[in-house]
Amino acid sequence: MNYLLKRSLWVAGLATFFLILAISCKKESKEETETIIAPEAIDLGLSVKWGSFNLGATSPEQIGNLYAWGETETKEKYTWGNYEHGNSNYIRKYNGQDGKVVLDPEDDVAQMKLGGKWRMPTAEEAKEFWNKCSFRWVNEGNRHGVLVTSTLNGNSIFLPAALVIVGAQTWYEQWYWTASYDNAINGITFSCSERHDLLFGAGNGKLKYEGLAIRPVYAD
């Protein structure tokens, strides 16, 4: 009886092992075959060209993928517990002591996914974008976000926003990472919202572990 019990447990354990292995291989295969499409590089008359849609999207209306600041893969949950570069008590990289104020290429998800001259915008480039473009909020069918038009050459791009629900209140809003450091636990962001059109700057309260959208830029 003991022999049969042990054998049954061994067989069950072996079956579980192969099931886990199969799931893991399937997950890895899915990740390996994920294709990130490069957007069109739109000339707004600025120091860099801005992508026509978000990283991980295929059209301007899509939010695309969300990433933590300085990470290059998406995940199901975004917490300090699974943040690649540390936690709220200890940041290993981009901590104010290592002199790094802009993401290295290997931590820049736009550079890693698109290659070439594509990368995330810096805070300076986002500020230039903010200062030299006009903004018009759009709510048309499934199209919600800000139409951004260059005051220099008239070209435009669209920044999409997602529905936010807080209690009985609803509005459309989306936050975007720049590649620039704010402090040990925050990166610099910009956002579009029904409440304030476009907001740029440091100190906006977005923690590095949070999953935000990425609008890539193309540096000639």
C-alpha cells in the first residue's frame, strides 16, 4: 500500500512538473513573439520627432503598453514589491547618488523595443513639446484625448486617454513617462486629461513602479 501511495504521489508530482514547464514555455514563447510596431516619426518642428502613436499600440487612439519607469517589460501588477530597480526604502539605480538623471539605453523601453534612433523623451523635450504646441481636447465616439498641434509647422499628433472612475466621478486621463529622473522614487511625467488638457513637470506624484504609457521620440 505504501509503495503504491508513494508511486502515485511521484507520478502526480512528475505530471505537475511537466504542466508547469509547459505553461512556462508557452509564456516565454508568447513574450518572444510579441511584436512592437514602430510609429511614424512626426516632425513638429521641434528638436526631436514625436511618434504618431504610443509604444505597444497600432493606432493613435490606443493606449498601448504600460511600463514602470526604467523597466522594459509589461506585467500584470505594478508594485514596489516587483519593481526592478528597488523599492520605496532602497533604490539601487537612479537614486540621486549615482549621477544618473536620464535612463540608460538598456533601461529605455522605447530604445530597447524599437531600436535605431527611437527612445523615450527627456523632460526637456517634453517641456519643449508643451511650450511650442497647442492642445485641444477631443471626445468623439471612441476617440478621447488631446490633439496636439505644433505652433511652428501645423503638424499634429494625438495623445489618447483612458477612462478613470473614482466613486461617482468619471473622466478621461492618461499619464506618460519621460526618461528623466525627478528624485529617488519619482520619474518626471506629462499627462493629458479632460480636467487640465496637458500637464507637464516634476513633482506630479507618479512613483517609479507605476505602469504608465510611453510616447516614443525619434532623434535624428
